[in-house]
Amino acid sequence: MQQPAKYFYNRLNSTNLYANEMLRKRHDQVPFWVRTDDQFAGRGQGHHSWVTEPGLNLTGTLVIFPNNVRASEQFMISKIFSLAAAGFLEMFIDEISLKWPNDLYAGDKKIGGILIETAIMGQFIDHAILGLGVNINQVNFPPDIPNPISISALTGLKYDLKEMEDLMIECFRNFYHLIESGNYDLVNSQYIKKLYRYNEYSGYRAGTETFTAKIVGVTEFGHLILQSQNGDLQTYAYQEVEYVLPS
């Protein structure tokens, strides 16, 4: 993938929404990245929002135009972006994992998240909008956020957001080569090993039921596969199951 064009804005409601607006006005397929220092209406998965303190964190959206990635393989884009974000974080801190479906974790704390939208044309992906929020320099968080952490809170250091932006984009370009070369098996194996609580019996909640199970895989469509203690397998889509997290 070629180096994306980069756009920076002091303040935006949402980098994903702004990237969508830019797409409607563009007539090329050059990848581009939109970043802001102040995202005041950031979007999360479903009806969730992403809250970030202005000027302290990395909030941006990368728009790409995959070649020959089938619509049925769109979760592969999510895997690559997640792995790239994890690789970026591992330049600075340890114990990074991917909490299904879209959170980045350092230990048992949330350090970031992704939000991906894909557009399909025929049997293939036309473009993908890859939103990212990572806590970089913020150390004080609102009390209603359950388990936040940042790179700075873990290292005691401060970081230049422009440099962090460049590192993240380069990480993605390096991982994206796996898709361009068709090396999906390696993507799958790296992704599953990075999953938070992979192959560990832990608590989960589906509806009103709380139970113990372990993650044994993710389907090609991104559904989580859990195995109960008696060996039964059950597949869950997003919002059908949630982790029971440490208090």
C-alpha cells in the first residue's frame, strides 16, 4: 500500500464521519489519513462513544482501497488493523492484547479501540474506513470510564503525537503486506494468539446468564467461538456476549 495522504484538523466531531465526507468529494483511490487533536463526538462500536481529552491522544481514521479483497473476507481488514495497532503499542509497552471485537488492552485495562466500516461493490470491498483511538498522554480519566490506561500512565513519559501518527501508519503498511501477498493463514494465527483471554477459562455474560468458558477461535465473519467447561462450543455475534471484567 502506498503512503497515505495526511490531513490534520484542530477539531472535528468524528474523524470517521469526516473521512466519509471526504470520500464523497474525492474521485481517486489514493489512501488517506485524517487526524484531529480534539474529537468531540467520537464514535465507538454500536451506540458507544469514544471520549478523549483534547491534544493528548491519537485519534484518526485511515481510508484504504483494497485490491481483490472479497466481501466475505472483510473481517481480514479488521484483523490487520488490530494487529497493526497492537504492534504499534508494543513499541512502548508490554502485555498488549485484542479484546474482541474492537478494543485494545494493556493487561486488563483499555488503552484504545478501533471502529471499521467497509463499503462493498459487487463481490469485493471498494473501500474501508479504519478509525483508531489510542490513549497516549492522558493520565486523568472521567470516573465513569471503567478501566482506562494510557502509554504515558504506564511509562511516565510524554510523546509527540505527530511521531506516534507516523509510527502507527507505518505499522499498518507493514502488516498490510500480509493481505497483499495473500498470507491469510499468518494473519489468522497472529490474530488468534493476540486475543485477550484466548484459551483461558474466564467469565462471560450472555443476556442474564453468566458462565465460564474460554475463547477457542473467531469465525471468518468475526463471530466469537467460546468453549464451555464441558466442551460445548457456542458462537456469538457482537453484543450477544460480553466479558465479565475484573472490578
